[in-house]
Amino acid sequence: MATGPLLNKTLHVVIDMQRLFAEETAWHTPAIAGILPNVVALSKARPAETVFARFMVPQNAESATGRWKTYYRRWSSVTLDELDGAMLELVAPLSAIAGPGSIVDKQTYSVFGSPEFTARLQGSGTDTLIFSGVETDVCVYASVLDAVDAGYRVILAEDAVASGDMKAHAMVIKMLAPRLSEQIEILSTEAILNLWRD
């Protein structure tokens, strides 16, 4: 349920809508195709107030830090030693929308791990973050929780997020996020666009 209109202090954060997840890789997320029109609609509504986060993978497992080494030993096929770097680019409809300075890179699940993103927030007066993208139960939810901790009004675009594990996606949408109902609003793309009018 929405708690009020969206004002000019709102930022739409698109998480990991990259070829890496849209195409046939070890991290292929087939459900991305179903949410893409809604992510595009949100992005086109306010392109200047939209940021696109990209998940950047290391050259190889040994160049990662800490337990990320173990993680990338499992997922070595998506390290740059084996992956075409072009797969890290945004999917085509979004790359056409992304303007200069609208792409931020991260090496963590949460977009708050991106220095570029936190720099954009500093001094911007932003008080509301809308989240779309993939994966609901990993990078999106990690970002949502960090946004909650930072005190932002948080809106999760229910029909503009998806996961490679749609049961886990449903768990976030139906059970986990609603537990924080005072801090996380779960709205449809249509409802968000209606609230985010000039």
C-alpha cells in the first residue's frame, strides 16, 4: 500500500538488468523477459531519475576477495577469464535509455557497495528509492535492506523484479518484505507510475 505521492526526491534503481542474466549463461534468469517491459516503462518515465546498477565479476576467482574467492570458484564460468566482457552490458532496451552518468558498477550484492551510487545519493536530497531488476532474493533484496537501514522510503516494484528461483522471489514478495511493511512498500508498475507523475 502506498503511503503518499512520489515527489522529485525519488530515484529509480534498476538492479543488474544485464546480458549476463538475460542470455544463456550460468546465471541465466529466464523470468527477466517477463519483467523487462515494466522496467523499461519505469525507466522511460523518469530517465534522469533512474540509475542502472551492473554486477561486475572479477577476472578470476583468485582475484576476488575473501569468501568471494570460494563463490567464484563455483561460478568460474562467469568470471572474465571465461566470460565475454560484453555480457556485463545492460540489455539493449535499457542501454538505449541509460544516459551519461546513469550507470553504476558494483562488486557486491547491494548497490550500496558501489562508491558511484553512494556518491550520487550524497547531497542529492533523495528520500525515496524505487527498486526493479534481478534477482529479487539476492541483489535486489540486499539493496532494499540497505536502503531500509539508511532510512529511505523504499518501494519494491512487484511486477518489475524477478529471480532465477521464482519460489525464492515469491518468498521475498509474499513473506519477507511484508514483514517490514512500515518501511517497504510493494507496488505494481502501474501504481508507481500513477504516483510518479509530474
